[in-house]
Amino acid sequence: MIAGNKSAPYCQFFRAVRVKDSSMRIFILFILFNSIFVNFVHGTDADIVGNYSDYGIDTNKNGLYEVLVVETGVQVECAGEYSIMGYLCGSNDEKIWSIDHGNLSRGYHVMHLFFGGKSIHKKKLSGKFRISDLSLMPGSSDTKLSICDYIQNAYVTSMYNYSEFDS
């Protein structure tokens, strides 16, 4: 329905151009479809815009991190519920999963992925970690999720040693 309403002006534009060459007509349709129509059918409600940072948190003041936090910026066009999910990957591709969720207004926001220090210590992950398969989705696990933005290899953290994390 949205696509039908939004694409109507572009259909009228195409008729007004009156292209006689069929290959040119197909080319113009392709450009219109990809640059305009797709954005309304599968348009992004929000985008991952980067501005990444990472840091450890020592919640119990014992000198060791309980959590490694990775922040990422998102730009929201349509206010609503959003979830961001990603993996912390070690040098041997060991993975730790994290997700964040929130009700976000239109504009720029920072979302946080919290990776457990015990998991990092248990797997003896050290080095610069890669954040992979970063997915931004409108909704929550209670609603039907669909990906509105995805980055396969999003970020590389600062250097960490597993011994910096609480066991």
C-alpha cells in the first residue's frame, strides 16, 4: 500500500518522458525502481551510522571488567522500537552474542552491546575483537523482526587481554 501510494508520481513521470527506445525505457524503469520504489517498499526506518567506541566496566570495583561495552550510533527516521544485535569475535572466530533494545525517537542515538566479562575470560579471548554480523531491526523479539540495516564486519575494538575480565 505504501509503495503504491508513493510510486504513483514516478509512474506519471515515466509516462511523461515517453521514451520510445525499449532498452532505454527498461533502463529508466530500473533506475526509478532501485532509487525510489525500493526505498518505500524496503526502506530503512533506521541506519547504523558507526561512531563506534568500546570500554570495559568494573561494576564491583575489584579491578577487573565484568562487561565489555561496544557503542554504535544509529540514525532513526521512523520513531519506534529497535533492536541491535551483534557478535564479539576472537582471533579464532570464537563468538559471544549480545543484543540491545529501546524505544527510539527520530534522530541520532547510541545503542550498546554488552558482552559478558566471564564469557571473555572463560574463552580466553585476547587481542582486538571484531564486531560482526551487526544487525539493526525495528521491533523486538515479541514482534516480527526484519533487518533494516546490516554490517558484516562493523568494528574492531581496542586491545584487551582475557585476564582483564572477571572470571
